[in-house]
Amino acid sequence: MGDRKVLASAMITAFMTTFMSSALNLSIPALESFFGVSAAAIGWIVSSYTISVAALSLPMGKVADMTGRRKVFITGIIGFALISVMCIFVSNIGLLIALRALMGACSGMIFATNNAILISSYPPGMRGKVLGYSTAATYIGLTTGPVAGGFLNSAFGWRSIFVVSVLVSAAALTAALRSGYRDAETSHPAGHPDIAGALLYIFSIIASLYGMSRLGAAPGAGVILAAGLIALAVFFVYESRRDDPLMKVSMFRRSRTFTFSCLAALLNYGATFAISYTVSIYLQVIIGISSARAGLILITMPAVQALFSPLTGSMSDRVRPGLLASIGMGICMCTLLLFSRLGEGTRMVYIIMTLCLTGFGFAMFSSPNTNAILSCVDREDYGVANSIIATMRTYGQSSGMAILSVITAAMLGSGSLETSSHADILAMMHTSFMVFAVLSVIGLFFSLARDSGK
């Protein structure tokens, strides 16, 4: 009833790629001090990774369909490990940002293939269950990243985070090589490379996210954002006219559930990704606790998520997944409003309970939403659909960081977290959480409306 080694490799890679997108969050003050740059600039160490994943997941999904999912999957793991080694020795912030972008490219190769390989190795009746485990690993990576990163930074310095990345990559590679999955079992027609479509797509994602993140901070950012959005619209028109497109636009046209589930994912990830980043700053800068202790507090969120994700994944095989996902998104919206009330005198029990509730909301939303999306497509489209899911997640995450960067630059200017007043930092946080809550309300609308049509 399925290959457990495939499940293990999917879970490890889901963990390690998302772990490295958030593991440096609690090292932000240390990185800021080490490189001597502003808080807005240091955010690019996180953003360069997520933007790269968003831009390359879909093209890598097409490459995987043409050359074999297993090949792309293993190549991504090897590249991820090698770049992690290089990050250990970097001493220039520009080089670190560039390496993080390359690491994101390797993550795009993994995101485009790991769940597609997983669901191809299990019967339909177990899809929600195994996706629940994979989704749990994804969110554990996202939310334990700051926790483990905080301990490692406190004890050994920020470079030790990349040492751990190398070790986890080695475990992922071992599991992938030992699994029984082979491309011949679920082979697809090779097709033809859509180079023009891929270049147009990559430009649209990078330009729109970069322009969004630099609004108000760099001249011409609005023009770059507009160019990216126009390019994205042109991409959809271009792809709709191709016989062998990079993205099957028809998947959006023929299923309201597929389209609205993707929009719900985009908005939910955009609204919630910056929670760990922002709360870690609050715990260290406003309250004044160590990165290690802050990590211990933040671990409550992934612990709750890990506990409930397999359960909600299994439930989504029996209960309408859109309903479960909508409940989860509603919970996340409420927690964003609760976080917007943080102040210098906020009790720790309030923070911990809100983190626990957020973890439960994540568990209710993510795997059921993924199951809802994959239930709308045929088996031969799993790779493309999985790439779209990864793109929605990472574009949302990048958008969330971009919005936070804009608010940070607008409210703190070129000042660092160390030199800004607590009042200014809290005002920045309150504004950010309220904006994210509004995004979550919009996402909840799409989530609730997904099943009102086919």
C-alpha cells in the first residue's frame, strides 16, 4: 500500500527546503550586526530564497515531466547540499543573497517533484493521509526553522544553520536513492520545451515580487512591479494558445474549485508566512530574550501543527476538504488579529496560546487545501498541479515578506532594529499584522466560494 521510503524522502525534503526558508529568522539581529546593514536589507536573505522558489518551481515541473521526476528530484537535493556547504564559508552579504537564490532554485526542483512522486506511489484513498504527513513536514520546517535556528545561532553562530542543512540534505538523498519509485512507472510524453513561456514566467515573478518589495524604497519600483504584472498577464494569454504549454491554463478555466483553492493558498501563505519572522523580532528586540529562549517559545506552533496535520489530512479523504481548509483559514485570520495586539506588557501565556492556535489553523488549512486542488486534476497533471501549489505557496510567502519589507522601510527607514525605538517597532508590527489580516479575509472569501460551482 505505497512505498514508505518515498514517503520518507518526500517528508525530509519538504522539511529541509522550508526549514531553510525560515531558519535564519531568529538570526536576523546577529546577521544585521555581522554584515552591518539595515533591517530592510537583511530581509533579502529570506526573500531571495522564496522569490527564486516562486519563479522556478513551475519551469522545473515542466522539466521534470520531460526528463523524469526522479532525476530532477535528486539533482535538486544534491545542488541544495552543495550550496549549503558554500554558505558556511561566505563573508559577504551580496554573495550570501546570491547563494540563497541558487538554493531556492534547487528547492524549486524539489517542490516541483516531491509530492507528485508521493501521490503517484499511493492509491487515491490514501492521498489525503500521505499529503497530511508531507504537509506536516512542510510546516514543521517552516516553523521549527526559527526554533532550531535560534538555538544554533545562540550556541554556535549563524553559520551552523547551514551545517545542519548539509546533514539533512544527506539524509534526504539517502532516502531518495533507496526508494522504489522509478520514472518509468508514471512516465509522461516528453513534449517540447517552452523556453519563451519559461522566460516570460520567470521574469514576471521576479519583477513583480522585486518591485513589490521595493515600493517606496527604490526609484522605479512601481514601474518594475507593473511590468511584472503585465508580463504575467501576457504569459497566461501566451500559454492558452500553445499546444504543449508550460502551464495548462485550462486547469483554471475548467474548475472553479481548482482556481479558488489556488487563490486561497496564495493569500493564506502571504498572510501567515511572516508570523515567525515578526514574532521572533518581537521576542528578542521588544521583550529582550535570547534567540535560544525565543526559539523555545516559537516551537509551540509547529508542535501543534505536527500533531494535527496527519489527522486533518485523513479527514479530508472523508470530509469535504474545502470546508476543513476554510475553517483553518478563519482560525489563522483570528490569530493575526490577536498578534496585532502585542505590546511591551503582553503576557507570555497570551503569546504562546496564540502561537498554538495558529499551528492548529495551519493544520486545518494546508493538507485539506492541497487535497482539494489535486482532486481536481488527472493523474498525468499531478506534476504541473504540484508545481502550481508550490508556486502559490512561495509567491504568497515572498509577497508576505515584500509587504513586510515595504512596511518596515516606511516606518523604520534606514534604521536598524537596534537603533529604532520600541514604539516604532511595535507600530510596524501592528500595521503588518492588520494588513495580513485583511489578506486573510480575502483568502477566506475564495476558500468559502470554491465549492459553489464546479
